[in-house]
Amino acid sequence: MEPNTTPNELDVTEFALVFEELTRIIIRLPSVEKLSFTTLSVLHTLSRKSPMRLTELTANEQVTQSGITQLVTRLERDGLVERKPDPTDGRVVLVHITAKGADVIDSRRLDRIAQLSAFMEGLTREEKETVAAALPALRKLGELGNRTRT
């Protein structure tokens, strides 16, 4: 692929390729909790935005209404989420993450941190400093991306 920049600019194509590779690695890191990507995505979403309506989860996770309903039913059976009526509208059901569901997300994050720490030992001090300096901009990029999806 051709770079999409001039000197000293961000090559968005290279950025996308690097993040695709890092995302692929992070998603596939071994973990004690072996759950599907969609299951983990729903739990992660609920860990940040619980409670949510099923329709919100459907839109956020980009799955069908029947697919999210089946998934939430399985997660509820496993004690990872629970459904409760919306106190402001009895016709609406809200999906809440349970403490057990939050523990799954927390344990996976701790496992990922430990494994990424080992990978980072392969970086030089200067490379680690460069990654650290980029974190505020990457955080803001994530915030901007989340704003456009809600």
C-alpha cells in the first residue's frame, strides 16, 4: 500500500495496519476465560455503559436483534448479565453486567497487561518512551471514535 502522507505527517494507512495487527494479537492472547469475541465485546461494552437496552446493544455490537437476544440469554444463564425492567418504562428491559461478568473483564485485562508487559521488554527505552508519549493522543482518538458511534 502506498503511504498517504508527506514527510512528518501521520501515515493513516500504516497506522491502521499496525493497529489491526496489535488488535489481532491482543484479541487472541491466551486467557483463562475462553469466550467468543462477540461475548467479550458485549461484556466489555456493559462494563463501561451498564445498563443498556437490548436495542442499544444490538446497534453497538452490530449484530441482529435475535442474535443479541440469544447471547444475552446465554450470558444471563451463566450469571454474567441480568435483565431488569426499566424503572421509567415498564415495557423496556435493561441489561446489566453482574459482578461475575465484571470479574471476567477485569481478569482478562490483568492477563493481557501481564502478557503485553512481557512483549514490551523487547522494546528499547526510547521506544517505550515514544509509546508512552503517544498514549494521550491515542486515548483522545479512542474518545473521538466512541463519540461518532453513539
